[in-house]
Amino acid sequence: MKRILLAMTTAVLALGIYAIPPGTNDEIAERLKPAGSVCRTGEGCGSSAVAVATGSMSGEEIYKQFCFVCHATGVSDAPRLGDTDAWQPRVDKGVETLVTTTLNGLNAMPPKGTCMSCSDDELGSAVTYMLDQL
């Protein structure tokens, strides 16, 4: 029995199953650090950060990139683009309420309609774009 245990231990060690990566803990930690980071322009990016420009998108661009997924098909009762009857009760509440709903989400609609990088003004322009299609 001792021979079998010794043979198994030797095999495990020989295969390097419990091998420790070369280097000190500090050297290993240095190798595991991220290569850099990403931040938005104007957020005080560090020297190793890559600044990502966040230019303003038009309401139509936001609709086509984010909103159309639900509003072109009516997913989860989302009012379809151009469907005056579906939009009318919402329009009656006022544009400000529609924008607030867009920012906070409602029922199946997530906050910001999944466009987490969109500003409040950009989302407002997306709402205006959709209302202009009525």
C-alpha cells in the first residue's frame, strides 16, 4: 500500500499538477494586471487608459441601434414605431413623462432602453424621433 501511495504521489508531482508558476508573488501579480483601461473622454483618464470618444448620436441613430429591437416588432407590448393608436395614450401623458419612462424603464422596458452610454438628451432625441414618425 505504501508503494502505491508513493508511486501516486511521485506521478502527481512529476506531472506538475501542483506546480507553482515561476516567479515571486509580486512577479505573478504583475503579470496578471490588466494591460490598460477604458474611460470616457473628459473623465480624467489615467496615463494607461484609452479614452473612448462618446460623440452625440441622433435620435434616429439611437432608435436604429437600441430601440428598434422592441419598437419595430412590438415585443412585450412595446408600442410599434408609427402606430398612432398604440402611442396616443402615452403621448397624452406628455413628452417629459415619456422621456422619464425611457430613463427609468417601465414594465419590460429596461432603464435607458439598454443604451447605458446614452445621455438623457440623446434618449430624449430618440423619443422625439419616434414621436415624429406618428
